[in-house]
Amino acid sequence: MFFSAQVTDDGYGVCYCLNGENTIFMHVSTKKSCADTDPDVFLNTFVSSMEDMFALADQDKGKAKAE
């Protein structure tokens, strides 16, 4: 497991653990006193980005099988 606490008052801390080929456990932290950070938005953006990358990888797998 890897962890990094936010190092600045307006930063993020991220803890993640790769569990097999299809699972990532993740925890995001921020300081409540910072109005500019939102761990829910950060995590949702990360998940959305990963889903986009997986979809692209699946498209490439389909193309490789067709060739």
C-alpha cells in the first residue's frame, strides 16, 4: 500500500493499493479548512478517467482480435 498525505494546505493525499489485475483500492484526503479541494470530485474524476482508459484498451483488444 502506498500513502501520501497532502504536503500543502491546498493539496491532496492519496493512498492506493493494487489488488490483482482488476481492482484498485483508493483513499483521498484533504484538509477541511481548504475550500479549493474536494476529495469526492478528485476521486470521481480519477474513476471516470480510469473507465475511459479501460474502454480504450478494450477497443484495442477488439481490433487486435479482428486482425
